[in-house]
Amino acid sequence: MAKFGVGQPVRRVEDQRLITGRGRYTDDISIDGQAHGYVLRSPHAHARIRSIDTSAAVKAPGVLGVFTAKDFGPAGASVPCFIPITNKDGSERADPPHPILCTDKVHYVGDNVAFVVAETLAQARDAAELV
């Protein structure tokens, strides 16, 4: 019987640590003065954004900021593409904008609409419900 290959058991070294609750995840890390962010996502697809009222959320306890696409300028902030891809003919690939937060329209359920920053994650979630 071969030592390695198909059908051979793989010794897993991390299981014991994870199933006994001793695993460490990024969510377990806490830094003094850290802020928490929460993305408010659209419950609708192909919906027009007429207005976003953040006034109540900004006044909520522990909130450090509430951001919409308008806070990033007329075009909003876009996620850049860092992967150099060319077309079959060697020309540069078109790089359409991928907005971080939707400006006038959401395209799908779960599209990013607003971003809330607060002292705790619970405060950020609560404030997002006020938007």
C-alpha cells in the first residue's frame, strides 16, 4: 500500500484546536480604540435610490460616521482592478467602474448602499437600521 495518494487518510493537525474552542480567528482580535464597520445592503434588486437619509443614524449612540456614495464625490469610489488582463488581440481590457457604494441604482439584492462606523459592531448594526 502506498504511503501517499488517492484513498489515503490525511492527518489533520488543526482539528483538535478548532473543535475544542481554542482556535483563534480575526474576529477574536481586539485592539484598544478599534472601530467596527457595518455595510448596509439593499433588500431589493434593480431598484432606484431616490434618497438616503442618514440623519438619525449619525446621532445614534457610539456612531463615528455614516457614509454613502455621495461622500466619495460625484462618481463615488470605485474598486480598482489590479489584475493586468489583455484582450485576445493584445489590447488593454476595458475596466468598467465597480462602485463601492451604489449611487443612483442598486443592481442586485445585497448591493452596498451605506457604510456605518461605530464603537461596537452592535452599535453599527443598530445605526444601520436607522438609515
